[in-house]
Amino acid sequence: MSHSIRPCPTLNRREFLRLAGIAGSAAVVASCTPGSSATQPPPTGNAEEPQPTDTPSSQAPAAEQITLSWWNQFFTPLCQELFPQIIQEFESQHPNIKVEYELSGGPPGGGEYIEVLLARIAAGNPPDTCTLWTPPSEFGARGALMAIDELMAGAAKAKPDAFYEKPLKSCQWKGKTYGLPASAGAGCIFFNKGLFEEKGISTKREDFPTTWEGLFDLCRKLTTVENGEVTLAGFVPWAQSWLRPVYAQNNGGQIFSADEGVYKINSSNNVEMLEHWLKYLDELYGGDIEAFNLISNWGGDVYPEGAFQLGKAAIDASGAWAPTDAQIPFEWEIAKFPVGPRGEKSHTGFWPNWWAMPKGVKFVNEAFLLTEHFCTDGWVYWYINGTMDTPAWKNIPPDIFCKAVEKTYGTERAIDFHKFFTEYLNDAAEMWTSPIENFANDTLGQTIDEVLHKAKTPEEALANAQELCQTKLQETLESL
Amino acid sequence: MSHSSTFTSRMTHLPRLRLTRKARETITGYLFVLPWLIALLVFIAYPMVASFYFSFTEYTMLKPPRFIGLDNFNTMFNKDPLYWKSVENTAYYAFFSVPLSIAIGLILALLLNQNVKGIGFYRTAFYLPGLVPAVASTLLWMVLLDPKLGLVNLTLRIFGIEGIGWLRSAAWSKPALILMALWGGSGSTMIIFLAALKEIPQSLVEAAMIDGANAWQRFWNVTIPLITPTILFNLIMGIIGSFQVFASAFVAGTGNTAGPLNSLLMYMLHLYRYAFRYYNMGYASAMALVMFLVLVVLTVALMRSSRYWVYYESDERN
């Protein structure tokens, strides 16, 4: 009997295409299936905040090797140089902890920082610690961040009274602390000594006006108008938006009170403040805000692109970081903010870099150690070797100063600036404490814009802003 | 008879599932589009349905959404003063940018529909601005439109025109945005019109010439009717695109205000702020739903109106 040999089955084109379609679709479906590919570990813990262990932060944690992730938005060459050193110091103190981080200006993998961070918090897969350029109070109130009061109570260095009061308050909501301020670069007046000398005005710090009227009179002397155009402005009080709470408090008013949980935008103090700003516009700067804005970049701070460095403004306001960051090319001096008719004391402002631990962090104690390090010794290291961005931590060695300032301006000036800003921080205004900080800032910006455009009177505009902000605050608080 | 041989015998008598050739081809086709279908469901359909649901909720992303009915819409229409400002700004932008873009695109297409040396270079040159990313082109235009040192005002000064504030002026900021859009968007409109012009049968044009029609008469009575489908397409796409303007308004807006007196507060920018600055995803979803409905209504209205002014050659033949 012969065996019949079955011919090998041939694959025609249709069959080939059909099989290719099946294989391709199977590959796509397989790649969409979660679980088998490398993913982040699922968040531990339940919906409640993980409770810290009893291990004090001064003791070394258990020997298990832990990797912590730190997210941030830093990217400059100086950050690339100094932050690895800060991390290295932390890792040498805690050999069982490794820190994963990037200094690319955004979250790992790209994208908009806050959007990606919130998405990861919502997904229960956040980084262990993160740097925020938005106040922790806003996120903490919404339940995005861990309260760290118990951790702070047991901390070696980051105890509550170790920080300046107002910068720490920017991390708090309803009695709980949701982050730590690493820096609290204090604000102050900067003035161009050369331009003052040209007008025969004293350049001594102690001679700088201490009242709003005094500053206005000084600006009247400084402001120069040629062919109907302002060629030199004295001071533009509305230019630096972050200092609004400072100006308000320097006139005995307030924008927002965290203790009372209310906005106070339309107080008579603030109406008076805006009327005073209108006086600058109308009596010194031609009365037309759009024409005035064409002259120079008044909001450019003391940086190279701003009116101050361009020689168009004799006086500006900025923060402690400016001398090292802005590289001002002429002789300048600093002074405290003048006080309004209803103000009693000069307050300063501050603009922190905050650190926080999102909800859902896996290694709570270790993450707090890292956060504590950044906001204490770590930031002091940055302050000495990087920019003069005043630490928010009070327990710094008394004789330190920023080396970059010393290199440019000499040791005496460096010590003087250090003393000035650290002492001034004791008189900081309340700021960055609202759970609707972004909304309020945008609304206030629009309000001031309307007043300067003469679209509304200060009273009308502030009343409108008060209603919008207070309503938004109420709605937000009801939803929390 | 052994058990195995009974089993084998039964197996050989099982009815064999036979698919028709058409069925096999259909299944193959679906298998090939399955990746796209999955992407459509996951990245388009699901987000749309989710957004529809979120528009009736209070949702911060950090807590589960809480159903609040029509509260978001009530806030939008009655309590948010900037909502109507954003609608006004967007309507202004769309009203001017869309017709201008179509007109400029058509003019460029007519000019580039010539058989001259180097025409390929010119077509490329006019199309290239459309390839520049929105952020980059906005930054470029912010330099060009600088009131003091920008090239645009320096050129206008030659003609005695002074002091246009452009992005620093409440009156001129939207025209500035429209200018940016025309520079970037006319190229793609031009390409589409060019393709349509190429399709016009030369015999019709020649017949019109023989009948004594001048250039304008040929353009108005032959060219325009034959490209009305393309005009309709560009009109619909232009309206949809103009309503969604975001990047240029976002980049060109200054500080906490979206331009002087909120003159650059476009609808999508207002939506973005509520979603990602104020953490109010529910309200932002409600805004997105309203925009979607408005665009659907406008598109349907345009399509319905097309029966009166759009000429399809296939209709003629039928």
C-alpha cells in the first residue's frame, strides 16, 4: 500500500492578509492589557492617610533599601550642579535610601508639572516628595497632600517653631500642615543709586522714604517726562503682582485672612491703596495705562528684561534671590517697603519653594526625612553656594551668607543682606494661605487692570472681586 | 469497534463551520481596523462620555465626582462674568479670522495655480508657516508685534502709522491674534483650494472664454461655483478651529490677566483655567459640552444651508 503524500498547504494572499490582521490585532490588544509590563508599584495603604511609625526621624530607618522619588521643576545649570550634591549628602546620611529624580524642568516623562502631579495623586501613584511652586495650602485643602504635623512634632530639625511663622502658615489649612517651605526669599525695595545721585537724592538705606506719601514725593522728583513720554519712572507699585498682600497689609488691610476664612478685598484700606496707585498713573505717568505700558516692561522685576535694569525705573521691588539671580549691572541699594497712611509697621513678602508629600506616599517616614533635609540643611547649602534665597528655616548658623553675593559685592555687603532679609522675615505679611489662591490672584489681577484702565472705580472693582472670591471660596469650602 | 474509532467517526461527521468568502473578508477587515477602533473607543469615545458625565458633577480630580445636576450650567450662564467675555472674544476671533483665512487662502491658491517657473518653491513657501508649532509662532509674533521695536510697527511707522499697542492694547490684541492665525493657517487653506482649482475642467473655462466672459466673470460664474464644496469644507473646519483657539491666546496673554482687560480670554483658555488652575474639572467639562453642542448646531446649519449655495457636479449628472 502506498502512502498518499498530502501536498503542503499553500498560503494564498487572502489567507496571509487574514493571518497578518489577526496577529497585528492580537499584538495591539496584548499591549493594551495592564499588568504584565513594568509599571509603578500599586499604592499601599487605604483611603486614610498612612500613619507615621513611632520611629523618630533622628534614628536611622530599617535596613531595607528604599528608593524615593522626588519631583521638581528645577532645570537651570546651577540647579543641575547643586541639587545632586544636596541629594548626595542626604544619601550619605541615610545609606539605605536612594533618591530618584530629574532636573528637567518638569515631571518624569514630560508634560505639564501640576497636571501630571495631580493625575498621579488621583491615580494613587504619586512621587514620594515634590517641590511645589503653588502653595501647599491650596492642594492640602483639597486633600491632595499628606498632613505632616505628627512627623514634624517628632522631627529633629523640622519642628514647627523652627520655621518663620508666615512662610510656614502658607503650608497650613485649618490647623494642619501640608508641606514645608524650603525658601522664603523676602521682598524689599531695590533702588538705582546712580539715578538717585543724578537727582541729588540720598542713597543711604535709612534715608529711603518710610511712608507711601514720602515715596510718592520721591517719585515726583525722579520721574522724567520728555516729549510727552515718560523716560524715567520713579516706582510702579502695581508691577509686581505677588506683593499685593504686602502692600495691603502695609496699609493696615488684608487680602485674605486664613484664620477667619474670609476675603477682605473691598476694605476701605484696599480702596485707598488702589486710589493711591491711580495717583501715580494720573499725576506722574500720563494717565493712560496702555500708553504707559508701551514704554517699558514694568513687570520685568529687576531682571535684565525689566524696566529697572533697562534704566527706565529708578525703583522696583523684588526678592532676596534677585542680587544673585538678576545680575544687576549698576550700583543699587535695598530698603524696606514704605507704609501706608493706615499702616503701622513695614511688612515684607516672601515667595517660597515648597516641598510636600502627596497623599498615597508609600514610605512616609523616609519621604519626610528627605523633605526635612531639603527644607533645612539642604536649602542652607543652596543658600550658601547658590542663590541668596533666604531659608525659611530659622535655625541656620548665624555667620553664614551667600558666597555668590560675597564674590560680587564683598563680605560686608553679603553679611548685611543676610541680616536684612532674615530679620525682615520676622515681619512677613500673611500670604499664599488661601485654598483658592490661583482664582483669587487672577481675579485681583483683572480687578487692578480694570481700575488702571479706568473701566471701573477702585470701589466698584474691589467690591466685584470680593464677591467673586468670597463666593468661590464658599463653594470650594462646601465641597471639601 | 474500538472507542477511539467511534470518536474519530463522530469527529469526521461534525458539521464544519464554513464562512462565506464575504464573511471571511469582513472579519479580516474588522481585524485590520481593530487597533484604530480600540484607539477610538479608549481615547475619544470614552473621554467624551466621561466628560459628559463630569459636566453634571463637581469634580476636582482629587476626590470622586459629586453629582450636582445643572449647577455648572447655571454658574456658566448666570454667575461667571468671564464666561460671556470669553464667548464674546471667541466669537470676534472666529467672525474675522475664518472669512479672512478663506479669502486669503483662495487668493493665494489662484496666484499659485499658475504654470510659472519656480511655482513649487512658492507653494512650499506659503505652506511652511502652517508647519510651525503654535507656541513657537506665537513667540515669534510677540517679537514682531513688540510696540517699540517690533518689525511690524517699524514698518507701519514708515507709512506714518504710530502707536499700535498690539498685544498690549485691549483694542488691538485680538487683531494681533487674528494676524498670527492668518499667517499660520492660510497655507493649509490654500493647499486645499489649490487642489480644488486643479479639478476645474479646462473645457468649461475655455467655453466661457469663447462666450466672451472676462477674467472676473469666469472666476465668479465658473470657478467659484465649482469650488463651493471646498469653500464649505474650509468654512466648517475654520469655524471649528477658530472656536478652539488656545495656544496663541495662552502664550500671548500676560501675567494673571488674559491680555489687557481680558481681551485675549478665549473660550478654551477660560476652560483650561477652570480645569487646571482652579481644579474645577466639572465646570470645565460643562463648558466643553456647551461648545460641542454649539459647534454641532453650527455645522448642521451650514450643511443644511449648503443646498442653496454649494454646487456638486454629481447632483447635476443625477
